[in-house]
Amino acid sequence: MTNVDLQKTNAVEPEARAGDARAEAFQGVRAARRNELAEDYVELIAELIHNQGEARPVDIATKMGVTAPTVAKTLDRLARDGLITRAKYRSVFLTEEGRALAKECRHRHEIVLRFLIRLGLDPETAEHDAEGIEHHVSERTLALFAAFANRS
Amino acid sequence: MTNVDLQKTNAVEPEARAGDARAEAFQGVRAARRNELAEDYVELIAELIHNQGEARPVDIATKMGVTAPTVAKTLDRLARDGLITRAKYRSVFLTEEGRALAKECRHRHEIVLRFLIRLGLDPETAEHDAEGIEHHVSERTLALFAAFANRS
DNA sequence: GCCAAAAGTTAGACAAGGCTAACAATCTGC
DNA sequence: GCAGATTGTTAGCCTTGTCTAACTTTTGGC
Ligand SMILES: [Mn+2]
Ligand SMILES: [Mn+2]
Ligand SMILES: [Mn+2]
Ligand SMILES: [Mn+2]
């Protein structure tokens, strides 16, 4: 129906878009939400590999605050999506793509965290909020956050 | 193991907590995520009622960028949760609780948006990012955002 | 080297949130 | 006041992400 309206009233529209700017914003947020878990996982996996030498499901479960079967299923999805490799009963490895994503996420996380602390937030709340906010910050916003965090 | 370690090293722990601060942060983010949709819906419904006199599912679908059946199912959940009331083939009303939540969400949204614009972001990107960030901002952070947005 | 504990997997349940297809009710313009 | 358009509902499918229960594999202390 909205589709039909669009086609009628706007037949030259380059993309068959879903309507107004609001709808686009919500669609963007939904898209971001779909990546949140993968982002948090690869970031954590990279950190575990760095700190402990390997990323074991049990540690992922502890840090994420979920049960082991939840981790197992999630890791299967990450493997399916090409972000990690794994073998039965073994610890987890990042693919090239996973490593790249982890690096990017860590970078974003870092900036958001430093920004919040610079704003005046206590480190604990900052860490908490950064963990959620990081997934919803555009490149532009990130640049502004970085500039603010680094200002003298 | 971390669990066991914790129990060993911290047997007087008041709450049987799930481990470290990290796990708590992730659990908090997951809790926030569970409320996102309800928050966006009640905020939008309040706005539609204010602007058009009523909130019709078709308009909710258009603004949210989802299909009508998705809206129907979501509205059923909101009704179950006491945030709205609805009758078949009629438009949607907020309960007292829904109205309170909508007001709070609108307030938060407003502050986050003004904050981002004040930071130097273009209004369109600001609207986009605010739509995601608003759900992950603690009271403390919101206060800092408000102070920054209102500074002279 | 055995065997118990720890870690990991598998199976299966369940809710949320998205979709399409098909049908039902309401509204509107004549 | 009816027919066609619009709006709304229902049914059913799918994926994600969580859990518990039960099983298997690995590991480590003796
Ligand atoms: Mn995060
Ligand atoms: Mn993070
Ligand atoms: Mn929002
Ligand atoms: Mn909002």
C-alpha cells in the first residue's frame, strides 16, 4: 500500500524507498540492531585472544552474562557469517573479516567511552552506556565525539 | 570457572550476581533493547494523536517503515503490556502508563537530539542517531547531555 | 593413567519481531 | 447506498536470541 502509493506518486524515485525520513531512520536503527550482537562478540573475542591467548566459550559466556548454549548458538551464526572459525571443543578464532570488524568496534567503543568520560560521566556508567550507544553512532557523530574527547 | 572462582573468593557476595561488571553492562544493554520498540511506538502514537487527532495503524506502519501486520502484532503486545488500548478496526489509545512513558521518551529524545545538534551534527544525521542512542542513555548521561545542550 | 570436574554440545522450548498471502471491515465518491 | 479503494486482521512462516536439561568431550590432580 505504501509501496503502491510511492510508485504512483513518485515513479521517478531512484530507489523504491519506504516513505518519509522517519521511516528511514527507524529502518537504519533496526539495521544497526541486527549487528549489535556480532559486534560485541567479535570485540570481546579479540580482547580475550589478546589478554588470555585464546577465546574460550566459557569466558565469552561469563563476560557476556549469558549461558553456554546461548554462546554456542551465537558462535554458530558468527561462523556462518564468516566472522569466526571454530572446531568442536576448541576455542574460537577470528577470520580476517572478524578481525577487521573487531578492530573497528574497539575503536568506536574507545572513542564513545572517552567521550562520555570527558563529558563528565563516571567511568562505570560511561562503560555501561558506551556498550549500548556505540552501535548507534554514525561516522559523523563519531568524528565529533573524537574531537570532543581530544580537545585540550 | 569464573563462577566458581567468584564463589570461592567472594562467598559473602550479597547477590548471586552473574560475574563481573562487564556482564552487568551487557545485561543492562539487553534489558534496554527489550524496551526500545515499545518506547518508539508509544512516542510515535502520542505524536500522531497530537498531530492528527488519532493514531491509526496505517500511519504507524508508514512512519515506522514496517508492514501493517507487524504493527498489528506489536500493538497487541503493547496492549498486553498495558501501554495502549485498542478495539478492532479502531485507532489506538495510550493508557495512563503509556502516556507517561511517551512523555518520558519524548523528553529523552528531545534532549539527545538537541545535544547532537549542539555538538555540531547536521539535523538529519542527528535525528537518525538520536533514534538509536536515546534508548541507551542513563539518567546521568542524559543530565550531562541536557547541560551541554543548554550551555550558553 | 584414571576419573571427577569443567567445558562444550545438542535438543528442544519459547518470545519477539519481521514478512507475505489471504480475507474482512470500513470509508468514500459518485 | 454501493462499488472499489483503503485499512485492518488473521494465519502462518522465518530468524534471532534467550533459556533448561541432558549428554559428551576434554582436562587436570592425584
Ligand atoms: Mn556494545
Ligand atoms: Mn563494545
Ligand atoms: Mn528510538
Ligand atoms: Mn524516539
